[in-house]
Amino acid sequence: MAQVNEAVLHDPVRLAAVRTARRRWPAAPPPMDAIARLAARLVNASMAAITLVDDVQEHFAGVHDMPVELIGTGHASLTYSVCKYVVSLNQPVWSVDLLAEKASDLRENPLVRQFGMRAFAGVPLRDAAGQPVGSLTVLDTVARPWTVENLSTLTEVAALLRDADRSAGPDAVDGLDTAAVLDSVQEAFLAIDPDGIVVGFNRAAHRLFGYTAEQVRGRHLDATLLPAYDGQPIDLALGRLFDAAPRRPVLRSLTMRHRDGHRLPVRASLSVVRSAAGALACVFLTDLSEQDAAEQLADRHSSFLTALLDSLTVGVIACDETGRVVVVNRALQRVLGWHEDAPLPDDYPAALGDMLRYPDMRPMPWRQAPLMRAFHGEQVVDADVITILPGHRVRRFSATAQPIVGAAGGRLGAVSVAHEVTAVRRAERFRVCHQEVDQALRAAGSPVDAAPEALRAVATALGWPCAELFLIDDITTELRAVGHYDATDAPDDGLFDHRPVRGQAVTGRVWDTGRAFWVPDIAALSEPTPYERERIRVCLGRGIRTVLAVPVKEGDTLLGVLTCYAGSPEFEEDLLTVLLDGVAAQIGLHVALRRSEQFARQLTRAQDDFIDLVSHELRTPLTSIAANVSLLADESAAFAADHQHMIEVVARNTAGMQQIVDTLLDLAGLDSGQVPLRVERVDLARIVTDAVTAAGPRAIDTDLPGQVPVDGDPARLRQVVDDLLANAITYSPPESKIQIRLHVHDQLAELSIADHGIGIPDAEHERALDRFYRGSNVRHHGISGSGLGLSLAHAIVRCHHGTITLDDNEPTGTIVRVRLPQHPPRT
């Protein structure tokens, strides 16, 4: 376990050794930066540092790709140091993942928080006397293991640095082959005199630039390599370098010309040394072509990715391996109400506040957001998230999120995609709303009773706080409120139960035009009347911003207005209007049906009253008239011919009237049960045969079985067949043939009588069985009748527990089907 040994850090002997090393090591060959870079490459790490550690700071003797913010001054506080653990223990120290360390000083080290360091490995650097003066440390921005071979390699490299502390004797470098040493270095090397003439050029430089040493040495830099440094002549830069004569190498980035003419980006480590020939600028060069290409590729990928994300209509958000949000595309920025060019906030969760909600509107903590659930390893599919932004409408999103995993299996972060489903969810809720409204209308005795529950279902489906239903009064023809729903529980402020003014405000305009009316922002209603200003004041006082009203109709007839109120601006006018129109149509159908039922009851009552009138006020006089006419007919021989004709007309019409009265009374008796059936076992086939025979010579085609036994009243069944056959004959051309079929299936006898007459319009098939109803085409043809024949037959068949239906007979005519059970239940 890594820990700091304060005794070792503050040991005076060790601190003295550090001071000596700080004077010798930076200037000692080979260059410390090269050693650091070599160490990083040998263990495949992204960064490396050679540090000398005293009791207050660590000093950078050599670095490779370390953050400029950290190494810019050449030293850093021990707060940032992991090298102090290596020096304290005087042995190798490493961490596979700093974020996973138990010790808080490792987990919360500024290197982790500020620079994203995740792993390190370090070995001690000792002077010639064995004192731990510093550390050779390699670092990475991803968690990674360190093998025994990695630590052994770092130890071997550290051992090479011991020679940096040894004092050289006066003849230490005598006979040293400088050219051979430089040719053995892997970095390109140039030696340049103060005039810009190249005097040294090693093999690595030949490999990098394509020039041979003979082509470059003795010539000015501009003649071959042509360095470009911030647009300045190289002689000026060299002059400043020789004037400053820095003791430590100076790092600069520049470009130089390859022999084939293309420019090479390089990093130069420049220093000034003294030689027998005078001062020379020694330059070690590192090829940055691959790094530049990688950076350009990364920049292209980043630009492409940014353009791709910003072109999407769905919201995209991503976080890095620490959970910090690093990507929010434009679509999501618009949802959050942020400016598209605004930088991401440092504390993204705090910037959201309580904007995120669960579907039940409870606040959603950031740790439960789909992105964070994915960051912790969960696969999130179609999670509904509500967003509430002050001054904006409530919106619903479906989010999918998943972790981002690297090739090595390490988690690199997470990404979440959210698409808006506000309209879809509203449509889904309105399916339920239609069912709830239908149940409320069915369960209630009237639209007034159904209004509260129906309006609650509508407001809940919309997610709006208030709704109100108005219906047109049948008597006054005025629009009046019949119910409302209020989810705010606000005190009575005049929003509901007001009297609409035709043509004014939202409800009044729908009343006047019969068309839906939408106001996205009630405060922006143009040129309001005094009445409208008062309604606007009431709405704004309640927090109402959007109002939508739709007509309640039955066909083209306006029955009322459904008005709904929202507490925030809404923008889906077409969708919401269609959804509300569907509910309004339900209510309109219910209102029209109830009114139709009331009318039917009134009509039935009128018919009953008429039958009572017939039975009490007409039957007795008609009987008296018929008796007297009969007496006159018996004595008609004594009268003149014209008087005889009048007596015949009176007798015929009186008989017709008596037949209608008898039929009405018969119908009333059958409907009330006061006229009983005389049920016995009869042969329906025989009854039909007798009726056909009695019909006379008319062409009738029959298909009858031998016997069809049924339980019924033979006289009443004969009456049904006679009436239906008489209708078929009356309404058919004389030359046409009538077909009669009788068959039995599953204890059910079916009699069909088909004619080729004028028929009955499709829309009038059911009404043709009602009392007094005569088809529109019959009236137009001038055929006389009372409209009671089918209704009487219907009543008799119904008393036998059977049915009568009417169908079209192609190409013309009608088929009447009578279905009778062979064994009806006894009643």
C-alpha cells in the first residue's frame, strides 16, 4: 500500500543528496527527457517523469507528454505528487486504478481530478551513495495493470541514471568518440554554430530528413532543412538562444523541410554547450508527424461526430469514465432551454435542478437518470422521463442508455438517447380516455350527471388542470354550462359556470362558428372585447395560458362546446384538436341518443294515446255507423242509383275503418299481453300451402317440405302468412313471380317470401316494422295502406319468440324472413 514516510522525506542527508542531484542531473547526458520518453515507450505508457523530490516539492528533471499546466514551472507541490510514495518507501510503488484505491489521498489526488490520471508505476532513483533522491514514474489516463516485466524495465532504466550523479575526472571524456555517441542516439541531432551553419548531423537525422550528413554539414540551415518557427527568420531565434544560453533544454515546436520537399512537424529540445570551437546549439528533434496526423484525424472525427449529433432530432447525452457529462447535442440543449453555443456547465446535475421527473411526476434524482444508470453498468431501454421547465409545456421522453466499453473491456463512460413521445403517450392515454368517457356516459342518467367524470378523464389524458362542458338548451337555445373538472382546487374565481357570449372568447367563438378554436397563449389574444378581457383576467389569475375548445355535434347539428384549459403554453394544435374532437363526438352521440330516446318515448306515448282514443272514441261510433249502413244497404233497392253508390262507398270505407281500429286494438292487446295465443302443435307447411291457395291465381313459386311442426297459434300464424303474402302481391308487378321457401335448421323454422316489387330503402328496413310507418317510395307511388300490416305480423311473430327481418332482393324487391322456434318456451 502506498504511503508517505515523513522521516524519509525530511532526512537531511537525503535532502542534501537531492540538492546535489538537482545541480548535476538535468545537464547530465543522455538528455533526461529522452530517458523519460524511452521509459514510457518501453512499458507502453502515455506519460513519464523523472523527478527529484525534496520535503516540499518535486522537481522535473525530465518529462514525456506530461500536462503543461503541471510542469510549466519546472516543479510542483507534493500535493500533486505520487513520486513521494516511491521515495518514502525507497522501493517500486504502483496503482492499477487510482479511483479504486481505498486511501482517499490517492483517490482524490489532484492528478486524478484535474488531469484525469488513473494509473501509475514508479521506481526510486538513488544517488551514488544509495540515497533515494527521486523517482522514475510512468503514468496513464486509463486503468491498467503493471506487470513484473514493466517494473523490472523501469528499474533497469533507473539504474542507468546513477551515473548522472558521479563526478567526472579531468580526463573522463578524453578520447570519447562524440560522433559515435551521437550516431547511437535514436533521436535526430543537429549541432549549429551561432551563424546558423550545421556542424553536426547524426544518422537519426539522416533517417528523419532524407539528407546525408555530407549534404547538410557546413551549410546554413536555410539551404537544406529550412526550419519555420513562428514565421521568424531562424537566425533571430538562434541569436536569442545563444544570448540566453539556457542551462536547461528549451522545448519548441516547429516544422522543417524533408529532402523531398514536404514539411515535417518536429519538437526540438535546444540547449547551448561550450566546445573547443566555441558555443554550439545542440538540437534533439522528435518527429511529430504521426502525432499531428492522429490529432488531425481525431479533430476530423470530432467534427464529424459533432455535426452528426447536432443534426439529429433526438437528444443525445454522454459522460466520460468519471461520470462527468461531456456531450450534449443541440436537440437536447433546446429541450433544456440552453443556448446552442453555451458551454457545458461544470456541475451538470445542479444545472438541471428538479427538471427531471418520473412518469408519476415525482422528482427524479440524477443518479436515477438513464445516463447514470448506464454509467453504473445497466442497459436501459425505453425509460419514460418527464421534463418540467418553467414557462414551457410538460414534455415526455423515451430514453435508451448503455455503457461505453473499450476494446480492453474497461468502461469509458455511457451514452443516452432520448426521443420525445409526448404526442404518442397522449394518444395512448386518449384510448383509455375514450373508454372512461364511454363508461361515464353509459352509467349516468343524463349528460349533466356524466359531465364530471367524463371531464376528469379528458383533463387527465391531456395533462391539463381544467375542463368544462357546455350544452345548448332545447328551450332557450342558449349555451349553458352543465359541468366542469378542476384539478387545482382553487377558490371560485369565475372561471367556471359563466354564461358564454356568442361570438366572443374561446367558447363563444366555437358556439358561433361550429368550429374548433385554439389559443396557444391567452394573454396574446388580439383586440379583445371587454367581456374577453375579463375572461383573460380570470384565466391568467388561475395560471391558464392555453385554451382549446371543440364543438359537440351530432352530424351538422351543434349540441354544445367542450372547453379545456392548460397551465403552460402548448404547441400541438392539430393533434390535440383531433383528440378532443373524438371525445366531443362521443359526448355528442350520447346527447343525441338521449334526446332521440326521449323523442321515441314521447312518440310511443302519443301512439298509445291515439290507440286509447281509437278504442274509446271511435269503435262505438263506427259500430253504430256500420249497423245503420247495413240496414240502408238492405233497403238500397228503393233508392236511386246514385244513392245506392253512396251507400256502397260509406259501407266500404266504414269497413276499412273498422279493420284499422280492430288491427290497432289487436296490436295493443298483443303488446300488452291481454290477447292470449292459443298455442298447439301445428304444421307450418300446411298453413303456408293454404295461404298460397287462398291467394288465387297469382304466380307463386313454392319450395315447401312435407311437414314443419311448430308450437303456435294456427290462426295467428295464418294471419302472418296472409299479411306478408298480400304485401308481396300488392307491391309487385302482376307479371312477376313470388318465391316462398320454408326450411328447418337446428330446431328453427325459417319462412322467406321474396317479391320483385318496388322494395324498401336500406335505411328504412328496421323502421318498416313500426306502427303506421310506410316506406318513402310507397308514398311516392301513391299506393294506399295504413302502415299496420308489417307491425301486426311483427307483433304476432314476437309473441311466438321469433323474428322478422327485411332484406333486399336483387335486382329489385324485398325478401321477408320469418324465423320461428319449433319449441318456443312457455310463457
